Amino acid sequence: MRTTAAVALEAGKPMEIMEVNLDGPKKGEVLVEIKATGLCHTDDFTLSGADPEGAFPAILGHEGAGVVVEVGEGVTSLEVGDHVIPLYTPECRECEYCLNPKTNLCQTIRATQGKGVMPDGTSRFSMLDGTPILHYMGCSTFSNHTVLPEIALAKVRKDAPFDKICYIGCGVTTGIGAVINTAKVEIGSRAIVFGLGGIGLNVIQGLRMAGASQIVGVDIDPKKVEMAKRFGMTDFVNPNEVKGDLVGHLVELTGGGGDYTFDATGNVGVMRTALEASHKGWGESVIIGVAPAGAEIATRPFQLVTGRTWKGTAFGGARGRTDVPKIVDWYMDGKIEIDPMITHILKLEEINKGFEMMHAGESIRSVVVY
Ligand code: NAD
Ligand code: AHE
Ligand code: ZN
């Protein structure tokens, strides 16, 4: 079939909207009509050329929601008409990783996914002249139609609006999951969140749900303050307005350091600050942000010797086929909020404008509706 997609032809260039060929689903695969997709900072990171796994031409996008149009041979858990959320972290429920309760990182298709192809090593997308186009994070939600492995789709209730629940495909689940699954924050904890964008706000929302008593937000963009307060931030710190040492300031503000700190910026300098602003003896610092190729984290080992723990999280530690339908229920039951964070609804033709607004700090989440 033919479908319309925003194609990233090369790093550092705006995407181009074009008709592309899409082959039907092979064994174990599913054809999905994407109804809406969010724009995550990770898409921007890959488009910029900073992603070691970034390869072009590719169809980016990994935060979508849509409807099953066709199922390939052997697919048993989904049928035509089902509403689904694509999963860049799949859940096969059979591999060594899925069988270990300590991780959500299903590895069954990770190698081919990282190369931009389906599990059989080929792409379903191509240009009209036949040139193959790569998939991205196994999702490629910047295409009106896409093909995914069955294990990379969460089936969700049909009354949930696509233009809101697409955000559960990455940002909402990552932020809330980092608090609940990865840090396992206890009631009364003090926390510091670095980066108040589409992920950091969901960390704040998760911290409020978990009963944190102090939620300090740190961002260099004061435009983020109002929304962060709305979601539960109790104190705001702009590093550019702190005279002297930022770590010392945060340690004083939290009475010794955060019980939990979270990096949602992708800046390795910020990651160090987050670790060092966590409490001596027991503080845990969770890295969510994705850093550019070649970037490395550093701190004095003494910071860890004296009881701080450095952790990371992918997709908030969530097991997608199991957890994502529950998070959709939380949204539909009013237990979590999504609507205020979706600041812009765009057409696919406006997708590059969406990334410009992300760069300018004018948006929290832009969502493309097909
Ligand atoms: P975003 O652009 O919406 O937000 C980033 C925020 O960080 C902005 O508000 C920006 O002003 C702030 N910021 C930038 N530099 C800063 C600094 N030096 N100090 C304080 N604040 C600073 O991005 P997002 O969509 O929220 O994504 C955040 C990060 O999380 C990105 O690196 C993204 O790739 C990553 N991410 C990781 C996962 C995961 O599973 N680990 C999932 C989604 C996103
Ligand atoms: N390809 C990059 C790493 C990118 C990365 O860390 N991705 C996160 C999800 S970001 C979603 O917005 C993730 O889930 N990582 C686990 C994994 O297996 O990719 C690189 O550095 O090579
Ligand atoms: Zn993302």
C-alpha cells in the first residue's frame, strides 16, 4: 500500500512529507493505522545526528496510538479494529529479560530494532523509487500507517482518545514509571527533578501520586514553572539565578539533599549535579535523559562510597503490554492528567514546526493528528 509519512532523509535536516510504499505485515507482524503521535525529545535527538544508532533515511516517531488494520500469519493476541499503542520496549513474555522481574528490557527484537529493520532483517517501508526507508525504535509513528511486531503493541480500550493516549507511548509512562517502578518513591520523600519538559512534568505527576512531601523542579527555562506547579512542583530553582554552587543550594533547600533525584534533560553535567544533590547515605539518582554519542557521566567515586546510588530507566521500567493498558485506565478514570501537557495539535505537514517549538521551549508536547 501507499501511505503518507514524514521522512528523515538525513541528519540535521527538516523531515520531508511524502508518499511512501508500505509492505503488508509478515509472520508475527501487524499493520496499524496511526491516528496520533507525540513529538518526543528523543526523536529530535536522533534527527540531530547525535544518536549513535541513528541511520537515515528513516521514519521517526515512537509515541503513537492507532488501530489495527491487518494482522500477519500467526498473530493471536490482536485482531482488526483493536486500538493499540506501539511499544519501543516490547514485551514478548518469553525471553530471559521478560522472565526476570528486575527488568523491562525485553531483548527479543532489540538487535534488529536498533538497526531500523523488522525482526526478519528487512524494512517494510520504501520510497516510491524502491529505495528502502528504515524503521525507528520499531515504531515509526511519523507515518500514517506502520508495521510492528505483535509483541510491540499494547491493546488498549476503545473509548480512550488517540490524541491524548499517544503520550502514554513514551512520555507519560517514562515519567510516572521512573518514580513508581524504578525509584519506588515512598510517601513523604523529598525529590528534585531536573528538566521540566514532557518527561520531567510526568516525573512530577508521579511524585505527587507517590505522596512526595517536597518536589523541587530545576530548569533553565522559566516558562516551564507554571505548568510544573500545576502538576505538583513545590519549589523551583533556575540554575542561572543561583549565586554560587547549585549542588549546595539544592542540598540546603531539601534539608540534606533529595531522597530521590531525576535527570530529564539528557545533559551529562546535569546528571552529575543530580547525583551530587541526592542525600548522603541513601539518595538515589535516576537518569532518564538520553545523552549524545560520546558523552560520558562523571563524579567522584566518593559520592557513591558515601551512600548515593546512580540508576537509569528506559520507558519508566514499564512492561508495555501489561502496564500501558492500565495507565490508559488511570487516565480515563481521572487518576492522572494528560490534557494540559498537550500544548499543540498539529497536522503532519506541520511536524517540523513542532520541533522548532520544542527547541524554543514554546511547547510541552506537540501531537500530530492524522
Ligand atoms: P523536553 O525538551 O520537553 O524537556 C527538556 C527540558 O530540560 C526543557 O524544559 C529544558 O529547558 C530543560 N533543560 C535543558 N537543559 C537544562 C539544564 N542544563 N538544566 C536544567 N534544565 C534543562 O524533552 P523531553 O521530551 O522531556 O525529554 C527529556 C529527556 O528525556 C531527553 O533527553 C529525552 O531523550 C529523554 N527521554 C528518555 C526516555 C527514557 O526512556 N529513558 C524516554 C523519553 C525521553
Ligand atoms: N539509541 C541511543 C539510546 C536511546 C535511548 O536510550 N532510548 C531509550 C528510550 S528514549 C525514548 O524517548 C531506551 O529505551 N533505551 C533502551 C534501549 O534499549 O534502547 C543510543 O545511545 O544508542
Ligand atoms: Zn520518547
